[in-house]
Amino acid sequence: MTLLELYKVDLKTVSNIFHEGRLLVEQVDERAPIGLNMPPIAGALNWTRGLLERVKEPFEKLDTVSASIKEREEYKDICKLYSSLKRNLQEFEDNKIKQWVEGVSENTAEQLEKYLLIREETPLAAEGFVQVNFDPILKALLREVKYLQLLDLDIPDTAEALYTKVNVYRK
């Protein structure tokens, strides 16, 4: 019984962490629980997966304990809490992926149509310096693809095609 109560407290703690951090992640707040080196979408997905791993392993171990525990009301409450938390985490992950995929299709084609090199116009000279016109949106997209591949997620074809040329763009 003590084990069930402790796990229930942990489930509630993780649920609170998720609900508080979710608002920060959606607002892209600097206090969001995302690694500093990770892009926003991949960082959010990594964070939710970490929360799920925190509660998943103990639940699986509880599931293998005696059958008499499974008949108790406390265990049934834990199952409800766990499934609710798991569903919330999955919905959040699905929404983040959907949001990112929609942004990829909107921004990629438009940004790739621009000239890669442009001349900087200065008032003193007719022709200024040449500068790289590689949009920050494309840089962010390439970082997201890199990290999403590390998370073994499906990448849209347009983003994957762009990422195959990452070394060319880097040069």
C-alpha cells in the first residue's frame, strides 16, 4: 500500500510538472523546461518523453506485482491517473508535431525561392558587399530535423529533402 501511495504522489507530481511546463513551452518562455541546445519542438518532445519515462517504468513494474493488488481501489485510481497523464502527454506531442509539420510546408518553399547571395546596398556606392541571404527560418528547420531524427520521428518529405543538403547549405 505504501508503494502505491508513493507512486500516486509521483504521478501527481509529474502531472503538475507537465501542466506548469506546458504553458512555458507553448509561450516559448526562456524558463521552459527545454535543454538550452535544443530547438523548441524537439526540446518539447524530448521533455514530454522524459516525463513519460519517469512514470512508465514504475507502472510496468507495478503491473507485474501480485494480482490481489490489481483488485484494490488504490490501484485502479493509479491506473486512471497514469492513463490520463499518458494521454495528455501524447496529445501534447501530437499537437507539437502537427504544428511543426504545418509550419514546414508553409515556410520551406517560400524561403527556398529567395536568392542565396544578395548585394548589400549602401548609399555611398552603387554596389555594396555580398551577403548570405539564408533565412533564419531555414536554419531553425534544419536544427529541428536533426533533433527530430535523433528522437526517431517521421519527418515530412519536404523537410527531409532539405536536410539531405545540410552540408551544402553549411558551406
